[in-house]
Amino acid sequence: MALTRNKETMSNRVFVLNPDTTPLMPCTAKRARKMLEAGKAAVWRRYPFTIILKSEAGKGSQPLALKLDPGSKTTGMALVLDGKHGKKAIWGAELHHRGHAIRDSLTRRRQLRASRRSRKLRHRPARFLNRTRAEGWLPPSLMHRVLTVISWAKRLDRFTMLDSFSMELVSFDTQKMMNPDIQRQDYQRGTLFGTEVRAYLMHKWEGKCAYCGKKEKGLQVEHLLPRSRGGSNRISNLVMSCQKCNAAKGSKALEEFLRRKPAGLKRIQEQQKQSLADTAAVNATKHRLLDELKCFGYPVETGSGAQTSFNRQQQGYDKAHWIDAACVGDSGEQVQVKPLEPLKIKCMGRGNRQMCGTDKYGFPIRHRTRQKVFFGFQTGDIVRAEVLSGKYVGVHVGRIAVRARPNFKLETFDVHAKYLTALHKADGYSYSF
């Protein structure tokens, strides 16, 4: 059952709570809509969509697992129900991290403070020699990835009847990528041989042909410098290519093949030098995430990235983070994945505590107030705006940025607070489908 054969897209299951907020099994969107129309339930939360019943219901349950595919930029999440007709993915989401934004912010702050020491300004003593780090310390940009995944695991555990976890523990073998000639029993040829390298290349080149940019099935691993000219199997010499481009390139060198396309040559050379920083970030946080999941007290299944790719390809599913999550581990060998519309979750942060804004030289140019809520709204709220006149007449939904005056910013235009209705209070994330 390949996803490409199904033309109809289905919605995620809806989470259901009893009147005392204890979780029940998720229901279909159709059933939730009927209960809301009949007045038997009310909306409890918009994202993820959750309803609360107005009368007590029985607690029938089936095995329900939260499966995770941790990534440096995006983590896939899927709820897999083990029912009488086999395992089936009933809810999917993709969590986009802001680790790179945290790293860049800390770098800017460090550079600004260091620059003060070379000018006639208040001296800030360096503090790199008087700090101690606890055992298991991770940089803030890496710890953010762990904390956000655990936060969503707690949230889903609160809204559903989870009884197990499953996560991808090993994404890519960087030692094998950097040294393809490594031998001994750990790298003997087996069913999954080469799958990790292919999965990494698909991730690096976004599942597209490096030469023509087309996204299609059956991409091949191709050498930039052909083996016949002394090229190696190092990961930096490999790209994904379609059959047509691979045949056209043949034994030509990259510069020779793209001599009439300098822009494409420059793009490939820049992406070819891309570091393994994202892979290192996943490898640095995986065991910490595993330890945090074990604290829930549920069984935790683990699997490798090669096994995930193998399970997905054997069942003919398309590449997606939430689908990879559903295919993690031994339990992902036979799982029904219908074309759900996954929830896109993006970490936006909760603002900052900086009261004084500075220019690029470090001099103060603005000051913030301690007040966060204005006219009942705060920055990050998801609202519904019914604009009755003007250029932007109509209904708009999105995140707002508040000001002291009632003229707030909604996406790309300003709107008065009297036209707004709150749908979802700010929680540090933005949501979309």
C-alpha cells in the first residue's frame, strides 16, 4: 500500500477527554464533529485538536505507542494503534526545532561581550575558566531538542492512553561515512548494508537529484569524481542522481559535466562541503532523550536509522518525518500508514527577558515594558480576525504580535484588537497543516 496510490487525504484522530480530564482513546474527526454538533462535547484545545465530553464515558483501551524519529532540525512523531486489524498510524506530526537559532543567538551575545573588551567601555571579565558543568551537560542548542520532544511526549501522554514508546536511536554511522574501507564484523554485508549512507544522502540532498533538482523515486547514489578517475566512496564524494543525469554524466568529472551550468556547479560544490554537524547533534542527544523517555515508566523500543529506511521502503511509503517515525523499530515492519495530514509544529520560543535592545555596536536604542498582555492578547496567540472593511477585508487566522496600542500585527498586516477572537493561547509554538 503506497501512499502515492491514495488520492484522498485523511485527518488526524481527535483526542478525547472525560469531564475529569482523564484521557480516552482518540476518535475520528467525523465522530468528534457529530458529538460537538449534538452538544455532547466541547472544544478543549485547538492544537492538537482535543475535545472534552460533558458526561462520563467508559475507558476502553487498545495498545497505543508514541513513535519518534529524532532529527537535528525536525523530529517526526506518530501515534500507532495496535488494533484487531493490525498496527495503524492514527496521528502524525512534525516538530521543527530552533536549535540553530539558539546557537546563533548565543554566538552573537558572546561576540558582543568580547568586543567590549577591545574598546574603551565597561570591561566584562571572561568567565570561561570559573564555570563547572554538571555530568551529562549538553549545550543549550542541543538540550532544546531533548526538552521540546519530552515536552510533547508529556502532552500526548496527558491527552491519550499511551502505553509504550519507540524511537530511532542510531541515525547515521559517521565512522562508516568518513572511512568507507573500515572492516571487521560490525560492517559485514547484510540486508541493511549501505542503507544508512543512502538515507543520509537522501536527507542531505532533500530527496532530489543533485543535477536537475527533480524529486522522483529510484534515485541512485552517484560519484562526483568517478571511480575510474580515482574517486572514493567517501560521503563527500557521493550525491543522489536520477537515472537520466547519471547516464549523461557517465565518467565525466563534475566540472566537465556542468561547465555550461556554473550556478548548478557552485550550488553542488557548496552543498558538497556541508558538514556532519546535524548528524553529530542527533548522535549527541539520542541517549539523553532515551533516558528521559525511560522516566515515564513505559517500555521503550529502539531501532536504527537503517532499519527505519528499510521498513519504509519495503512497504512502499513516501519519505516524510512522521512516516519514518511510524516505521521505527521491529514494530514498524508491518504498519498501515494512510495519507494523513500531519500537524506541523514549529518552535517559536516564548520571547526573551532582555529589557534593553541594542544596536549592532552594543549601544541601547529601545526599552521594553514588563507588561506582556495588552487588551486580552499577547504575542504568539493564534487568533481569528474578521476584518469588515479596507484592503484586507475577510477572515484571517494566524499568530499576532501585540503592541501597547490596539493595532496588532497579524502575519503581514495590522489589525485592530476589536476584530480578533482568540483561538489558541500562546504556548511557544506555531501550528499549521
